[in-house]
Amino acid sequence: MPSANNLAVAESTSAGVKLPSIPKDKKRKIICFSDFDGTIFMQDTGHIVFDAHGCGPSKRQTLDEQIKSGERSFRDVSEEMWESLNVPFDDGFEVMKAELELDVHFRDFHDYCVRNDIPFNVISAGLKPVLRRVLDTFLGEEASSKIDIVANDAEIKPDGSRWKPIWRHDTELGHDKAASMVEAREQAELACDDGTIPLIVFIGDGVSDLPAANQADVLFARRGLRLEEYCREKDIAYIAFDTFADIQAKLEEIAEEDRRETGGRGVPKRFNPRADLWRRVSSRQAVPLYVVATPREERMFLWPDVFSELKTPAVGQTTNPIATPAVVTPGPAVAPLA
């Protein structure tokens, strides 16, 4: 009689003994999240319209420096930039349409996601009406409709005299990307009624993507930009990419690796067990001890509820400090693509 094992147990019947059945592999759900400006598109949608119809490039650069130095919050500066506009939406969009450049392989990657039932979500600090119009124009409305956008809303008057962001969260970033990622991860796990745990992928280019990136199992960073530079400096696991074709090839490899080694069961082969820890670390009650080693320009992105022009926390006054290494690493170490 066949012996029982951890995969299947032989079933006895009056007709004899059935051979043990081997369960089929499950297909693990993969969910992609991506930044928009500088990631899907090479340029920044806001910068284009600010320079042409708002505060202008010189003032914008001054305001950007105020964010980087920690003098002012991202939300405060962004409101000033958007409210500097005095142009109807359609006219402002024409400037963006003329200057924006889509990643050369993004359309193919999005088609790949649709064919393989991989939800693709944009997660951005920008304005949802602007991002939707851009995607509708560059991809077509049918393809665009298959992309969910998690971003700030906006009040834009028909005559263009008022562009006011409606922020998703009451934080100094306006949109807490990490909170949005946590919510999406929880919803995805609830949707997997077969008990599987989805693989969460994040694609970005800048330091402002770090809170969301730390909620992902796999992080893709555009080669040569600030997110990759930061990951190298802090020894954070990431995969570099030049175009979305690189991401597709690597994602296929990761999916096959997971199928081969886990059969789609349990946690993914590349799993980030510290995502919840990151949420605790980034809360206003838990500024970690290694904050003193974090450059000032990055503190407002990593701990937006703590660092602002009016708040100067003392390390000795932190509550519930977490004795962790100086880096929260999303998943196992991964060498950059060659």
C-alpha cells in the first residue's frame, strides 16, 4: 500500500487502493504598481505645464529645492505650483501631449499584463484627471480603462483659473503611497479565495517612491535615476531596468521561479515579510534610531508625519524605537540587471 506523504494520502475503497494524487500547481496572482512621471513617461506632467502656463521653470526649481531641503512639505509646494496655473485644462494638456514621451516598450508590457491577468495600477502623487487624460490619449481609451489610477483628485475650473488638488490623505505628502499599497495588498489577499498570497511588484524612479517600494515583494528601479542610486547607497534589493521590456523579461523569470519552487502555494519565493514593519517604522509614533544617518532631503519622504518645517524631532525623544538595521529591504537581495 502506498505510504502517506505531505502532498497526498492514498484513499482506500472497497474496490482497492487509489494511487495518491499529486495536486496541480496553482497560478500565483501577480499585481503591479507603478509610478507615473519619470517611470511610465520620461518627463513629469506637472513640470511641463508649470513651466509653460504657471510659475515657470526658474520658480519651479526654487520650489523643488525647498522640498529637497525640508524647508517646506511636498503638499504645500505642490499646491502652490498647481494654483499658479491659469490655463484651461484642454490647453494645458496640449503642451503635455507635445512634450511627453512614453516608455518605448510600455504598450507591449501593458498588453502582456492584460493577457496574463496581471492587474496594473498607477500610484502617483499627481492629479488623477491629468493622468487619465494622458493615458487615454497615448494608449487609447480601451487600453487605458484597464489601468487603475490611485492618485489625488482635483478641482479644475472650466476657464482654467483654478487648479486645486484634492489630496487623498491628510499628510505632508498629500498621498501616502505606502498606505495605498497596504490597502491594495490586503484587498488582493482577500480576493485570493484559494488561499494563495499574491506577489506585489512596484516600479519607480525616485526617492519619493520609497514608501510604496517598501511595501512590495519585488522592486524595479529605473536605471541611472535617484531611486536606483539610493538603493545602491543603502543596499536595498532592487532590479534595474531601462525599458518595460526589461521588466517583462524579469517578471516572466520570477513567475517561473516561483512556480517551480512553491507551486503557487504559501508565500511567494520573493516575499517581503517586513512590509508591516515598514508601516510601523514610518508612523509618527515610531521614528527609528537610524534617522540621524538619513539625508535631510529624504526624511520628509520616509517619515512625512514627522519631518516638516515646524517639526524637528530629537532622536532621544522618539517613542517605541525599533532596533532594526539601517535599511528596510524588500525581499531577498537581487542583483541589478546586466
